[in-house]
Amino acid sequence: MTGPARLREVARSATSDATRRKVSRTLSWAESRLPGGDRAVPKFKRVLRRVESAVRKASTEPSTLPKWNTERTEQPVNPEVPVALTGVESFRSEWFPRAGPRPWLDRPDADAAISRRERIGEITPFEAALCRKWSRDGYVIVEKMFADEMLDYVWSAYDGAIDRGVLKPPPEIQFPGDKTPGRLLDPHLSVPEIADLMHDQNLGHVVNMLLGAESAPFQSISGHKASQQAIHGDSIHMTTYPEGYLVAMWIAFEDIHPGSGPLEFYPGSHRLPTVYSADVGIPEEAFKARGYRDFDDKYTPAIREVIATRGLEARHFHAGKGDVLFWHANLLHGGSARTDFLHTRRALVFHFFAKGCICYHDLAASVSRVHVSA
Ligand SMILES: O=C(O)CCC(=O)C(=O)O
Ligand SMILES: [Fe+2]
């Protein structure tokens, strides 16, 4: 039997939906590596061995992988006070109406709504648990959402684009002789494998469920190593009208070592008032004139103050490879300090927003690229 045909055979014998999905992704990966698909190369044999062992394991253990209700569909957001993109005076939060709707899990009746939807079968018990967690803590972690082979495939395409000079991440040197590339905005625009991952059905499904609205991806950030970014809420960088229809996700491309500078976040902080540029006295022209200076001088200390006065406690995303952390637009988070220079922290961050909203950058006072190109 030829390689991919053998894999298909293995896939058919898989016992759980999740394993079948995993195997079929691995299969696409193998096929894309083997045009024509009928030569058994060592790499392919390695993939096959992994798939076979995944199938064997799945047939002896109950599946712990998520149960999604993929039949549910969500609609775009319908603003209570319509605002035309062309009529916006300035893309800063203070120029938009204080109007809803709010995302369903941010409303005071969220718990009752989750139970009702679970009872009538609109969401599975697993999904209901995620929704409860999101409503209370402003984040959820879905373990092993992606198979190792899939992540290796995407990352090698990204590294390939860097090697060919198509992408040029900044060096962001963290120690003398540091050769690991820094972070890059929107690599999905030049690496189709990243764009495909961004459109993964399950990622979209989770975001749609959390927002209660049909969503679309709009931004990606790639990084080989710690960001050490100061604690912030994403809303000051990018937000929506109506407010709150944005979800970010952090996909671990390797097991994350505690010393590598893991993502740090503050459970429950999403319920505090959103801090925008105007709230900390950053004028509209500041970003164009001075870049991040006002952000560093005014916003960052204000957030530190919120954390201290409220006594918020930090958690760190000690992810396994393939784990995904989804977080709320207003959850305080950042990159913790890197204490170990041996370990990288390979990850992709995607930001999604709900269709029907205007997505804009409050600090930069500009509209999002997706709206310019739409
Ligand atoms: O990766 C990190 O350390 C922080 C990422 C982040 O804050 C973001 O992309 O919004
Ligand atoms: Fe962020």
C-alpha cells in the first residue's frame, strides 16, 4: 500500500472524531510534503509511526478531546446605534456612542443564559464549561487543539520564509550573541500556512461561541522568544464598536518552559473598566508624533496601579505544545521576564473580531486594515 493510502487506512480505523480529525490533518501535511504522495521517505515513515501510535492510544483510552456543537451558527453583530465607517470623526473610543449590544458572556445574566443553552442542546457540556470560565475569569485554555505535526509544518513554513528573506523579523536581542528572531506583525500575509491555520474551523468555532457572534480573524503576531511586553489590555491597541467583540488567542508551538518568559495574565481583570487612551490623558496625535512614549509614560503605570490597588494575582501560561489560550479584549496580560536564555517560546497570536463591528486602533487613532481593504 502506498504512503497516503496507508495513512487513510489508519485514519478509517480511528475510534474518536478528534483522532480522525488529527489524523486527517497529519495526512494533509504528509501529502503536501510528498507531491504525488506515493514515495515512502523517512520523514513520512516517522509521521506514519506517530499516527499509528495516536490511533492505538485512542482506541484504548476514552477521548478527552473537546466536544463541539459544530451545527450551531452565529450571526454578525447588529449595533443598537448604527455608525457608518465613513461617518466616524476619529477612531478613538470617546468618539463612539456608548451603545450595545454587549457580548452575551459579559452580560449580568450570562450564567442563566449558559445553562439555558446547555439544557436545550445549543452548546455541549464541554462548551458550557468554557463559557462559564470565560464569563468569570476572562480566559479559557483548550489543551492540545493542534497536533504536533501540524504545528511543525506551519512553523517550518514560517522559518522558510525568514530563511528566504521574504520575512525579516527584528532581532530584539536579549543576550550577547542572540540569533533568535524577534516578533513580527501579520506573518499570515506572506505565509499561506499561517493564514490557513488562522482559518482553522475549531478556532473560529470557539471565538464565535465566546462572542455569541460570527467572527473573522484580522491580525497575527509570530514570535520565537519572550516578548517581555508590559501588562496591558488589548482594547487600547485594538477594539471594536460596539465594544468587547474581540478575542485573542495564543498558540504554543512548543512546550513552554517557565523561564522562557511565558504569557502572564490576571484572571477576572476583564470585568474592570476598560482603560483607553483618553482615560490616561494620551492625546490623539501622540502616537503619530512620538510612538509608544505616552503609552509607556501614562498607560503602563496606570495599569500597574490598577493591579496593585485591586490586589490582582498573576497566572502564567505554562502551555504544552498545541495548547491554546483564548483571552478577552479587556483581560490584563503581557509577557513575563525571560530568566532562562536557553529556552525559546515559539508561538503565534491571532486576534479575531466579530463581523458587523467596526474594528479600530484606539492608541493609534486609526481604523483596522481589514476595514480599509474590505
Ligand atoms: O506574547 C506575549 O507575550 C504577549 C502577546 C500580547 O500581548 C498580544 O499579542 O496581545
Ligand atoms: Fe496583548
